[in-house]
Amino acid sequence: MKLKALTAVLLASLMLYFGDVAGTAADIQLPKPDRTNADQATLDEFAAFYDGMEQALEAEDIDRIMTFYADDYLHHGITKKQLRFMWLEIFGEFEDLYSVHVFSRIDVHGSDAIFACTGALLGVPNDGKEYEAVDQWVNQNHWLTKVDGKWKIIGGAAKEAATATRRGRMMELHSLF
């Protein structure tokens, strides 16, 4: 119950802070310097990564979105091919999509990185007028790896098992980002 209340408060705060206007730059907050071992150049790469993904999200460009995922992406049994269908379903149900990411920790080891992230994917339902959470996560790990010089999402995992409500349906939190 505490997780649901915390998530609701977080989502409401994010929506108040970022308002109803989405832009093409990702809404991200990087961790304090003592919570990351990444140098500034790598942090800039991560910011550019999420900006590029946000631009693809705004354009609903499924082919470009899929370039941000490693070919061997796997999250709770969901493959890259299945993830593509999930994105297509989201595009069919929502407009004006945008995401918010608050990174509390980034740990880089060579070509691999783990991000502890709290955030949300927001959108306006086709049958609605106001933003709502399409997906939300609290302190979830996002795993990235560098492939041919580019960062790719390889998967993610929640620190605790959790569920979220999406359009009246219960679903496991999943890492689209």
C-alpha cells in the first residue's frame, strides 16, 4: 500500500512540475556526483541517449525507438520483438507521450551501466483530455550496454516486486526505458 501511495504522490508531483507541455528533450535529473562513477562525457552521452529516445517517442517513430534497445533485450521474459508490440499498443491508446526520469544512482563499469530510476511515461488517452500515467516506476534498475559505440537498453529489474494500474488493468511494472 505504501508503494501505491508513494507512486501516486510522485506522479502528481512530476505532473505539476513538468505541466501539460511536453518538449523534445527528455525530462531527466542526473544523480548527485557522489552517486555516480560516470565522468561528464559519459553523463552527456546518457543525456543525449534519453533526448534521442524522447524525440522518437514524440514522433511515435517505432523503428527509431527500437534502435535504443539491444538486440538481446530481455526484461521479465519480454524480448525486443515483444516490446515493439507493447509500444505499438501504447501508440494506439495514447497521444502526446513523454517521459520523466529521476536517476538516483548511475554505476558504469566499462561498456555496461546500471541506472536506479524513478519516473513515468505520461500520455493523453485517445478518449481523454488530461495526462495520465501510461507506466510508472519507483527505484527500478535500468540496464544499458554499449554496442558498436552506442548505448542500448538491455533490460531492467525492480528492486521489489510491484504492480501498477494502467487504464484500469493491473500490470507488472516494466522497464520501457
